[in-house]
Amino acid sequence: MKQRHEILFKQMETYRSYVIGVLDDVTEEEAEFIPKGFNNNIRWNLGHLYLDQYLWIQAVTKEETAAPEEFNRWFGFGTSPKDFTNETPSFDELKFILEKQPKEITREYGSRVEKEFSPTEMGMHTIEQVLVRTIFHEGMHLQTILDIKKLI
């Protein structure tokens, strides 16, 4: 693996660890709180982060990913906690899978980050490009989580 890819995967892991760390003092009940002016809660944001990374990898590779199909119903674009069911992963379950995801992605895709695929609608055609996009996206949702925490 090239040094820049090692750095990319390390950044992905570091930023994810930061997100998980921000949740240390959040309870399951607090993770369900939707402040006025917000569409979603912390729990939804976690599931969305997990799903989004795999959706973009799938968009470029056209391969199945580790994300369960049901995650689209609960955490996909345009969904909300109103879409949750008894089967929707709990706050703790989401933290657990989020924490493992960077290593799983590194293991599964680390040797193919520069492989060329057909471009997505955003023009991305490598897993490397997708990961740069999803890291940026994660930062946006981290800020949302921090904003919700301020209002709890």
C-alpha cells in the first residue's frame, strides 16, 4: 500500500475515533433527542455515516458491501427516525459497527484504492476518491452531532 493510502486510511480511522469519542457522554435516551429545527437525532446520524460510506463505495465498485439492505430504509438520504422499527440498531450497536468500519474498509478495499471504475454522477472513479468525499461528509455530520449535544 502506498504511503498516501496509509495516511488516508489512518485519517479515516482517526476521524472516526473522534466521532466515537464525542459520544462517550451521550446516553441512549439522549441519542434519540431531536431538537427543534433538526430533522434527525444522534442515532440517525451514526447510522447514516455507516451507510453513506458503503453506499459510495458501492456506487463506484458496483459490488455488494457490508451494509445491511435495511439500513437504506432507516438511514438513507431523506429518511428520519420516524422510519425506525424495532429492528433498527440501537445507539450502542451503531457505535460498535462504526468503530469497526474503518478497519473493515481498509481490509476489504485497501489493495484496490486506485483501481479505476466507471465514474459516479459526481465523477468519482476510485475508492480513494470516494473515501475523501466520505471523510468530508463525516465532518459535516460530526458538526450536526456536536450541535445536537449542545441542545440536549
